[in-house]
Amino acid sequence: MATPASQEPFTEINAACHCGQLAVSIEVPTASLPLELYLCACDTCRHNSGHLAITAVLLPSNKRNLKVKGKAEKYATSDGPDGLFRCFCGVCGANVYEDSPNEKKIGLCGGALTKAEGIVAPKCHIFVGDTKDGGMRDWIPQIPAWEAWDSPQVGQDEVAHAGDFIPRAKVPESSLAEKLHCSCHCGGVQFDITRPNKESRKVEALYHPKKRLCPDGKRYIAIVCTCNACRQCSGYDLQPWAFVPMVNMEKPDGNKMDFNLGTLKAYESSEGKTRYFCSNCGAKVFWKGSTRPLIIDVSVGLTEAPSGARGEEWLDWHTDRVIYSGFAQNKSLVEMLEAGLKSRGERTKLEE
């Protein structure tokens, strides 16, 4: 005999930002676990997060008892009655959940979950077509990849990305191959990266005299970090960083780079470590540490490389391991990523 709906067991799911100001809880049928986790690489998600792909949790229609603690900053990335608001903490910048005007489309941000194992399971990559180069699909090939949102298994009425997309800020026509333009979704934070030069090496020598941050003299080292702070401050599981000397960063008008930049806001995640995000759209932008203040970590999802999201003509990706993988909360996802990165690194060596 089937269990009456009123007696169906439910499990409470919790998500929160790094500083604890914003938290959300919701109940879902226990039978629906693990929930589907989508890696969305659409142009909007990349520039709204700073990630190559966000980890988004699709909630079942029979969820209940949504509770929100604290104040959420809401940024619309699509409009209309079925549009989408990205809800993030205005203090630490972490994305925690997604909402819509009619509250029918509610989703959680995978990295903000207080528990992942047994709660979510990777479903597939979506909107891979927006990346041009495949994005993280080539690093996590163990799960299916959709060019857009076109699986017959999911009805269009369930799509969290319903509504009319709000275009992100346009790339300046003056952006040249010698410069890599970067922008958050709303355009409130924009800057350019220049190619490595002699000044870059001088900065490298101050902190890494035996290890080049620009090994071939043309590209910057890039990594994927899964530490607790990166996950909780962004709201997503896989934070991609590029290590760029400040001398190779400048404002769009060509002036010297500083952190008095548009809608940029700072948050000290721990002593001597400051993270920066767009206070308007919530995009994660920089990490800066007191031990190497002249080398800045830049969120790769903000870049506008002609080749695509990974920007491999600008970035040399670290493939032998995922940084702080031992701290990963979604261990199965990170294990897949680590295996995929190592495999890609081995293939690249054979091709050289």
C-alpha cells in the first residue's frame, strides 16, 4: 500500500553562506534523495559566479517549509513571472539559493549546502554550448553533457532558467588579443589582464623564486580550489582561480589597477585573506592574501577569452591535482574532477 502524501517522510536540507548572515532550509521527500545536481556553464552563470560552471540543485515540486534566515541580496538574471533571482549574502558574497517572483522555481547552490553526500548527486553538464571550448565538461566526462537544456527527461516547465534572460554587460570593442577582458554579469566590475612580461617575473621572484607562475612566459597558472572557504564564500563547489601579478592588471581605461573598482566589495574571510565580489550581481572576483599581496587570484569565470571559457591561450591549467581536494564536501564530484584533470594532463603531454 502506498504511503499517504501526508505521511510521506521528508528530509530537511540546509544551506548557508560563509559568514552565517544568510541561511535557508527546506524540506524535500526523503524518497527524492539524492537530489539532482547540475553543472551549469551558461554565459550568465559563469559571469554571475566567477566559476566555469555553477553547481545548482534542482528541487522537487513537492518541496515544503522554505525558511530563510537573514537578508538576501537578489539579482535578476532573467525576468518575467518565471524569471530567476540569484540570492546572495551582501556581507560575504556567497550565493545561497535561487528564487523566482512566483516562488515556484526555488533551487539551492551546491556549495552552500551544509551536507552534500547522500543529499545530491551529479546529474549532467548543461549549456555547454555557451563555453565554446567545452568548459569543465572535458574535465568531468563521467556525467552527460547537454549543449543547452534539451533533455527529454526534464520538462521545460521545471527549468530553473526559465524566463527571458537579461543580457550581461557587453565586451568593449577595444578589447584586443593583447588584453584579456574580464567582467561580472552586470558590468559593475570590469578590468583587463595583460600578457606576462619582465615586470611579472620580478613579482614572481619575490614570492616564488624557484617556481614560475608563468612557465612559458605567455600564460598564467590556473587552478581549481575546493577548500571550505572558497566553497562557502562563493556558494559553489569548484572555484577556478588564475594567479595574476597586479602589474599585469589594469582598469578598462588603461589606468593602474586598484581595488576601488566599480561595485567591488571586500570581505575578510580569515585573517590576512580578503575576497572581493560584485555587490550588485554577486559575482566572485578576487582573492588577495597578505603573504603575497602583489599576486592576485582572479575568478576565471569572468574572463572573455576568444577561445572559450577555459581561456587556454591565456591560462596554463594545473592538472595534476585539485587544490585542497581533501576538504571537498562533495567528494564524489571532486574525485571525478581530479581524475579528469589528470587524464587531460597526461593526454596533453603526449600531444606535445
